Amino acid sequence: MAQANQLDLRQLFSPSNIRQLAAPILVLLVLSMMVLPLPAFLLDVFFTFNIAMSMIVLLVAMYTRRPLEFSVFPTVLLVTTLLRLSLNVASTRTVLLHGHSGADAAGKVIEAFGHFLVGGNTAVGIVVFVILTVINFVVITKGAGRIAEVGARFTLDAMPGKQMAIDADLNAGLINDKEAKQRRSDISAEADFYGAMDGASKFVRGDAIAGILILVINIVGGLIVGVAQHDMEFSRALNNYTLLTIGDGLVAQLPALIISVAAGLVVSRVGEDVDIGSQLVGQVFNNPQVMILTATILGLLGMIPGMPNLVFLMLAGLLGALAWVLNRKQQAAAEVEEPAVAPEQAAARAESMEASWSDVTSVDVLGLEVGYRLIPMVDKGQDGELLKRIRGLRKKFAQDIGFLAAPVHIRDNLELKPNAYRITLKGVEIGQGEAYPNQLMAINPGRVAGNLPGTPTTDPAFGLPAVWIDSSLREQAHALGYTVVDGSTVVATHLNHVILSHASDLLGRQETQQLLDHIAKESPKLVEDLVPKTLPLHTLQRVLQYLLEEGIAIRDMRTIVETLAEHATRIQDPLELAGRVRIALGRAIVQQLFPGNSEMQVIALDPSLERVLQQAMHTGGADAAIEPGLADTLLRESATAAQRQEDLGLPAVLLVPNALRWLLARFVRRAVPNLKVIAHSEVPESRTIRVTAVVGG
């Protein structure tokens, strides 16, 4: 039992427990001083401790390199302010109870400040006290509070940009997750620090006001107590109690002034490399030209009759000597540095100045650049909705198309308009638009019952007429038949549309290899027999790109690989191989255009036009060209037929012979992008075909 008690005592008085108990015990002592009478000796101890504490805080602030290294400063400011006020209350009690007995009634510290610092002169003491209070209250505390307020505001405004920079560095691989987490924590702590400093400065301001009130109350109360209760003469009572009160006020205001100076030093720091002393000496007293000019001006002033010549000339001489020493140091450093460079070192230095591979930065495959007003939409710290949507888009793209595209790198761009965004593919702009985070886009699908007040615009994804409206008009827009989406949905939809339309460009050599590696986990022999034994990787990539260019998903890689393995021994042309793969995927292609087993209502070519085109193909081969007049007619009639099909609610599909499919698909892709061209051999035998329009008839 005794051993257990001894162990408990050891744990209780261990260094870690004592450190944890130090702050609560100090706060309890401070609060107890307000209600418990203290003897004069303890007042001396606590006043001395208050002065020592203020000096410690000032020196720590001067040797701090970054504000966050002294993050506990707002709490220290509050505790020291509370300590001063508690000492004021305790000393006031002692002064009023024992002030009639003499100048040392409240301790030697108050006596020293009341007699020796102001010479026992009450008028001088009051003036000095008021001046210290004004300096602390009006100049230092107000300035430090303003710096903290502006710092907190700028830090909060800069947080989204800093968070995006961290995310960009993390995505680029410049930092790891642990470093990113630490940097995010530092940014948040910096904002909290400046906000706390802004609030803590109000404590110091209130302490200064309380000091003035306590001074007046002590003088008046002391006169009443001395004259009415102790039958002292008015002049003697005024002298005794005023000196004690002034000493009490000065012994409290000097530490308050020191703490305020420390607060100003902490919040006004710029730069994070060195402490304030080194920074001050290095930036103010390290330029010999400045010292020489200052010494010259002081020397000229010292030669004017009637001026304090000795003081001016002496200081001018000191500054001139300092300039001479600094100049000699710089010359010596330059002389030592030049000979020390050996030929091989000089060559190494010249080589280091040359361009290297580290200067080459890779271009993002997919990029999204946003103006500064759109930063909250993509800021992880503010739970940006667009970030979630982009992750979902990438996942859905992989599920629907069949391969994992490169991640979207998001960054802010101050060159853009505040509400603008830009989508880039390998550094080239492929889409741009504007979004308003606090508004909604009402899209006109073609049949609306009225107009809405707002900013007219165009849906960036599909080019439909739209209007940006206030969020309060959502229900009215729905009632009129508009499709209403928020800003993040606008950007996400546009991004999704652009990614789908450029799927073939997103499938690079690396993505193709990753796709093969993924298939090899389930069918290793199938992949091994095809690539690279039978078909080079770049040929497979080009075949898949041909499919993606025409909107065909490559999810069914087993069928694609099996088809290529079957024909690659005889055919190496990517275009012809893509045609064979399309035939193998015919059921999926038709199913995508005509869901279910419904009748296929398609557009067909006039037989005479078919013969002309087949003759052109037979003559020109893969590089066959269509006569300009015939090309214009073909495009015009194809666009008309496609529009007629869409008006009927049917997909615009042109059914052509196998030999013409690639020629016509390439021909109409840009002019009539909504027209899909399929070959007869791609249609399953079980499907029924009905021609609803003829081109060239």
C-alpha cells in the first residue's frame, strides 16, 4: 500500500504533471489575489514577477522567427492582463488599509516607483503615468490591434489560394500527404492566431482604461479614508495616497507597455528566416552607403553655430567608422571569394547555371483553371461542391468509356475574369465559360412559357440559350419549364462533355498499357499473345482511339482483344482493324443507338449516290476525295435528314455499305456531329431495319 502511495506521489509530481498544473495553479493564484489580502512582501514578489514576465515575453517575441512559433501569445496576453488587474486590486486594498502608516505601506516596489522614479513629485508622477498610458493605449495597442485585424482578414482571404497551391503541389507530387496536412494545419493556425491577437488586443486596451480609473479611484478613496477615518491632514493624506497610487499605477503600466510592445513585434513580423535582432541589424545597419550619407549630414549639422556640435560630430564619427568597417568587410569578402574558386569549381558553377532537365515541367493532360471568385467551388477546405462532382465524373467516365483518364489538375488563374473558367487539354484550351457561385443557370430546352429576369447567357456544354438568375427564382423557373442548375453543375457538365468528346486524346500510350495490365489480371494469356508478339502497343492504341473518336466505349476489351488477335496476323493497318472490331461490337453499337429490340429507323443513301462514292473509294483508296459540288449536296441533305430524325425523336443514324462507312464517318463528323454512321455488317441479323429518309434521292 505504501509503495502504491509512493508511486502515486511520483506520478503526481512528475515533470509532465507539474508542467500541466502550472497554468491552472497560476490562474487560481491570480484570481485569489482579488479576494484575499496580501502582505507587503508578497506584493513585492508578485510585482517583481510581473515585471520579469513582461521582459521574458518581450525577449521571446524578439527571438521568434515566425508568429506561429509563439502561438500561445494571445493566451499569455490575457493571463498577464489578468495578473496586472489582480495586483491592482490587491495593492488598492493594501494602500487604502495601511496607506496612512507611510510610503512603504504597500511594499518596497511601489515605494520605489513612487519615490525614486518620479522623485516623490505627485504632479510629475501623474504626468508620467498618463503619458505611459496614452502611449500604450493610443499608439502601441491600437496599432498592434489594427495589424492583427488586417492580418487576420488577409490571411482568411488568402486561405483558398493557399489551399489550392497545396493541392496542386500534392497532385504534382512535389509534397506528400503528411507535408500537405502540415501545411494546411499551419494555414489554419495562422488565421486563428491573427484572429485571436485581434481579440486579445482588446484586453490590453481595457487594461489601460482600467488603470486610469483605478488611479482616480485610489486617490479619491485614499483622501476619504485618510481624512475621515485616520484624521490626517488633507495635504499629508493627498501626498501619501497619491504617491502610493502613482507607484502602484507605474509598476503596473510599465509591464503593460512592455507586453504591448511584444504584441506589436509579433504581429508586425515580415519574413520567416531570422529573428528580429538579426533582421534589424542586417537590413538597417548593413549598408555602408547609407551610413556614409547619414554621417555626412550629421557632420554638416554639427558645423552649424549654435547646434550641439560635440554630439553631432561624435555621432557622425561613429557612423563614419561603422561605414568604413562595413566597406572593408564587403571588399575582403569579395577578394576572398574570387581566388577561392578553382577551375573545376568554376566549371561546375557554369554548368549549374546551364539549363537542365529539372527546368522542364510537364504539361497537365487535363486542367481546369478558375477565376478567383470560383475558388470556393474547388476549395477542399470550404467543402467545394465542384471537387466532389469532378471525382464523380472521372469515376463515371472510367465506368462508361472503359479506361481511367488522367486526373484533372485544378488551379487558380488571375489572368481570367473573376467568374471565368478554362478547360485545357495538354496545355491547349478546349473549353471556357463563366459561372456564378451564388446564382442559378436557367436553361431553355426550347419550350418555355415565359422569360426570367437575369443575365442572358449560353449553356457552355450544349450551346442552349440560358439566363443566370437569383436563387430565389428557382421555383418560378421550374414552373416556366426551364432546366435549373447551380454554378458547380454548369462547370461539371461542361467538363464532362469536353472529356467525352476528347476521349481519344486522353487515351495515351501510358493509359493503353495500364488498360492492358488491368485486363492481364483476368486474362494474362490473351494479352500476352497479342501485345507485343502480334500487335505493337502503338497500333492497339490507335485502334482504340479510332473507336473512341466515334463515341464507342471500349469497356468490352475482351471482345476487342480477341478480335484483334484473330485478324492481327494478316492485318496491321489500324483503320482496317478498327473496322473489324466495330463489326464484333456491332450488337453493342446498335444497342447504344436503338435500345431494346425496337425497329431501327435509319437514313440511307440513294443507290446512284452509293455507286458514285464506291467508285471514288475504288479510285482513291483510303485517301479518296468527293467532288466539291457533290460534297456540298451530301452535307446539306445529311444535315437536313439528321434534323428531321431528331425532330421525330429518333436518333440520327446513316446506314451505309461497309466500304463507305469510314469515308462518310470522317466526312460528316465535323459538319454534322450528331449524325452517326454505321455499316450494314454492324447490324445484328435479329434487328429490323426501316429507312425513313434517303440522302441523294
